[in-house]
Amino acid sequence: MALALAMVTAAQAGAAPLSYRLDPAHSFVQFELMHFGTSTIRGRFGPVIGMVTLDRSARQGEASIEIPMASVDTGVAPFNAHLRGADLLDTATHPTTWFISRRLHFAAPRPGDEPAAAAPALAALDGELTLRGISRPITLTATRFACRQDTRLQREVCGGDFETELRRSDFGIDYGLPFVGNAVRLKVQVEGVRVD
């Protein structure tokens, strides 16, 4: 009887929503856009901070990510300073960009996923991106998602790579158009440590 009760309790615990705090050492946002139709401008923001809640049994969850815009880094200091300016990211007025999602999509594990990802894998997040005070719907699509038991932390860690594409003009950033591309590809890498 005690064993049966323990099994039921464990199953209920496994079905409960689980929360993960993003690990700043492994959570960044990269961006790409065309420059005069010749080369690709690349850079990144971060580390980003945030929380993700996963309820795999109910196939539901939430995510909240904060991106510090002044952290933008292309590897070229003068260009970084220009990007922070009022005609582009305007980081003095809008220091933070947010992505909030309350609609997560799950899929069956894919070949190559870690064994710990036997539960439904996170496939996409529908949410709202608020950049320069303007909010627009976007979808982050997973190119990879997996979980593992971290022996150093003694906790579960889940993470993945996600992508989306947006038009910067939708957020009031039209400087340099049409010579510098309007389409911006975002690549989001995150790892979250389970919070008990």
C-alpha cells in the first residue's frame, strides 16, 4: 500500500508544472540582417534573464524573457554605439526588450534528442515581443530542445535553440532602409535550471 501511494505521489509530482530560471551563462539572443545586399551584419544581446514554466502533461506553459538592449555587441565598438542611439535601438529610452509567451506548443521527441527528453519536447512559443515600446506578435520556433540532469548543479536543465524573423520597421526602426535590410533573423539560445 505504501509503495502504491509513493508511486501515485511521484506520478502527480511529475505531472505538475515545472519552472526553470534562465542561466545567464548560456542564454543569449543573436541577430542577423543584410548590409547593402552584400554581407550579413551579425551581433548579439545578453545575457538574457527570464523564467519558463513547462507543464508537459497538459502541453501548456509560459515564458518571460528580458533582453538588455545596451548589451548589443557586433564586435565593432563604434557600430555598437550607433546601434544604441536614438535612430536605432534607442537604449537610453528603451533599455529592455521583453518576450512574453503564454502559448507553448509541444511535439514528440525527435531523433538526436537526449533520453531525458522523453516527455513532449517544446516545439514553438507564440508570444509578444515589445521592442522600443512597440508590441508585436512573433513565434519562436525550436530547432532543438532537450533536457538533462546536470551532475554539477544536481538539478534538471532544459534548453534549446529557437528562431524567428521580424521586420524592424514594425518596431519603428527604419534607419538605413532600404540599403540595410528590414528583415531581421533572431536566434535565441537558452538554458534554464529547474527551480524547486
